[in-house]
Amino acid sequence: MLIILGIEGVSALPIQISTCTTISAPGEYVLIANITNSNATNCIQITSSNVTFHGAGYTIDGIDGPITYGVYVYKPSTLNNVTIKNLEVSDWYFGMWYENAQNGSIVNNIVSLNTHTGI
């Protein structure tokens, strides 16, 4: 006898991130380590709607390169519902940048020591 049970309303665990990356699918993502002295142009690039990125208190740190982004939320078409929370971003040209994005949230973040400090 084979019994198959479906469990509704159970969400998957957040996808773990430990390096600079592009997030191109909806879901929950969590940083699991500091990223230090990154020479990436865009450390965390988000190109999908319906994304929550949890910094979990970790830091994304760059090297103050020209036109670099700690967190870059952008797609030529409009993105919706992108949340960044509990993250520290430092030493980038732009700390956090949202473009063509609506209904997003930026919660409990520290953005400092960037060329254009702030969000």
C-alpha cells in the first residue's frame, strides 16, 4: 500500500548564500557568512520579483571600486516585492540600489562607508 501525503502551506528553507551572486528566481535567501573585500561589480544582484534577502546580521564589504553595488535590485522591466533586511553594506560605490522596483522593503540595514552612502 502506498500512501502519499501532501503538505500545504509548508515553505521551503531559505536558499543559503555565502558569495556574491545573482538572485534570478523568487524565494527567500539568507546570507550565511560575511563577504569581505569583494571586487565584484554587483555583489548581490536581484533580477526577480518576490525575493526576500536576509542578511542575518552579516556584512557585504567591497573595495570602493568605481560604479559598484553592494546590493543591486534591477531588471529592465518592473520588479515587485523585493525585501532586503538585517544586512550591513560597506565600501561600495553605491551601497544599495533599487531601480525599476516597486512595493519593496528595506528593513533594519546598515549602509555606510560607501562613495554614495545610503540607499
